[in-house]
Amino acid sequence: MGKIIDLIKTINVDYLIKYARIIIIILAFQLIGPIISRVIIKIVHKITKSKKRVTDSGYYTPLKYFFYILGFYICIYHLGTTEGIRILANKVMKIMTIILLTKGTADSITPTCFIFTIINKERYESNGNEALNVFLSKVLRVIIYIIAIFIVISELGYGQNLNGLAAGLGIGSAAIALAAQDLVKSLLGGFSIITDKPFEIGDYIEIGVYSGTVIDITFRSTRIRAINNSIINIPNSLITTEYIINWNKLESRIIETNIRISLDSNTEKINRCISKINTILKVNNIVKEDSVQVHLESIMPDCNSIKIRAYVNVTEYNEFLTVRDKIYCDILNVLEMENIELVYPTQLVYTKSKE
């Protein structure tokens, strides 16, 4: 018991109080950091009329960590440290603030952020160009990170070397451009795609031998999802030199087919068949009435061919397939009612017998 009492006497009460205060400060900032961050974000959302959740804001996490770091920063001064440690703490605090501010700003710049919303309302009176917003948001984020890197370099005391670095980059720019010609072409191609808008995200397109739904447009390439669900990355430089078919820009789709009927079908049957198919197509609300063409196209040695062509007011591909199936079934029903048989392609082969 006496040893414990002696040990307690040796403990400096002032130090205990000081370190207890430090622990309290750290814990306090750990607790109030998220609360203050929420309050600040809510105020900003109210001003900008944002409907996002507080935790979805790009600034929420950086703000929370800022208060955590601020707690440690205050503790360093509370410890009564040396001037050198305080100078180092000031520098670290500045750099961490720059990093957190950069992270929050970059994460806040999205295609749906209030900046693009205001621009779109003024220019387009609609949602604007989604692909352009995506492209510009990526460019802005890259610019923000580059600026932050130069500021941090300057804070670390290497500001005097920035002029030399810039000069070096200027001298080497020509060599870099030559070495990255394809990349530069793809970047220019990406900018051309964004401004000319031959297609947008969600469109089903055909580029050369590739076809699929556009899922992303980046600086360098455009990604499409093919029918077999595979992802195809096409360089933007290739897209600008190839023909592009945008199936989503169609106002209507065409149904076109040839019916090969048996030679046993007489003229009266053929005329009735043509008339009924023509009527079925014209009374269909989805079919453009003035586009319907049904006629006897050709008389061949093995069959008679009826040509059917019509445009339908459907652009979405899956819906078009459903409409086409219904029309084809109606046509087959007409053939069954008229007892007209379809003919398979045939080929006569003659053999020469040996005498």
C-alpha cells in the first residue's frame, strides 16, 4: 500500500490534467465533426435548393475529416510545443485543408450538380446534353486536381522551381505530342462527339462493324454494350472516321419481306391475298397507311413472289420486334385462309449419264 501511495505522489497532476484535456478535445471534435458538417451541408443545400441527401454531398466527408484534423491541430498548440513543431503543424494543416477542399470540390462537380442545372435551364430549357455535362465535369475535375497539386508544391517550398518546371514542360510538349498522336486524336474526337452529338448515352448505334448501346463517352473512347452483353471500347479517333448509324434517331422503322408462293395458286387467289394483306396493314394503327406497298414482284420458274413493304411508327427495337411478329402472323393467317402454300428455295441438278 505504501508503494502505491509513493507512486501517486510522483505523478505530476498538471500533466494528467493537460493530457486529459487533450483527450477531451480530440473526442469532442470526433463527436461534433459530423454534426457541424451536416449543419453546414444542409445550409448550402437550402441555398442551392438541392434535393440530395446530406451524406451524398461531395463536401460531407472532407468536412468531417477537417474537424478531426482540427482537433489534433488544437491539441498540438495546447501541449505547448516548440516553435519548429508549430510551424510544421501549420504547414501540415494548410496542406491537408487544400487536399480536403480539392476532394470535396471535385466530388461535388457531377453532371447533375447545380452549376450544370443552371446552365442547362438558361441554354436548353431542358435537361441539356447529358454527354456534354459528363465530359465537362471530368475536364473540370482534372483541372481542379492539377491546380491543387501546384498549390501544394508551392506550400512545400518548391514554388521557385515552378517556372523551371513550366519551361521544361514547354520544351517537351512537342515530343509529347508526337508520342501521343493517337491520344490527341481521340481527345479531339471525343470533343467532336460531344459538340456534334451524333449520339448520346443510351442510344443504340452502329459504327463500322460494331453495334450496341452507348454506355459511356470518355476523353479517349466510347464504350458500347453489344447485343451479347459484351463491352466494346472504340477509340474516338476511329469513330470520327467511320460512318455512324444512330437507330434511336429513327422516326419510324421499315418492315420488308418477300413471300414466295406456290405456282399452283391461281391469279384470283393471288389478287385476293394481295388485297387482304394490303387491308390488314392499312387498318393497323401502328403502320403508316401511305407507306404500305403490297404487289406481285416477280414470276419465277419455281414460284411467284409477293413483295411487302411498310413503315411502322415504332423506333424502340424490342417493341418493333413485337409489332413485326404480329404483322407477320396476320400475313400467314391470310395465306392459310386462302390455302396458299409457301415455296422453299429449290435447285435442279442435272447429271450426265455415261453411255
